[in-house]
Amino acid sequence: MTENQKREERLLNDSKEREERYSQCIQQLQVCIEKVAENQRVLAVEVGHIREDIDEIKGELKQNRQT
């Protein structure tokens, strides 16, 4: 095997290894993005509940002031 062929083989192997690592990173990133999206959905629901509670408290305070 010539030096050029050895070099090309090393470059090809390096490229394959990099591609595999990048693929793994992308998969991990996708999982993280999905987790963040789920957390945002949960937070949105919680914020909705908090807003309902605030509105309820405001209504009670308004009633208490009127009596």
C-alpha cells in the first residue's frame, strides 16, 4: 500500500468516525429538544392553572371589598 493510499484510508476512517460522532450528537440533541418541548407544554399548563387561581383570588378580593 502506498503512502497516498494509507493517507486516503486514514482520512476516510477519520471521516467515518466524525460522521458517527456527529450522528450521535444529533440524536442526543433531538432527545434534549423533545424534553425541552415537553417541559414547555407542562409549564404552559401550570401557567394556565396559576392564571385561573389569580383570577379566582381577584374575584374573591373584589367580592370582599364590596361587602
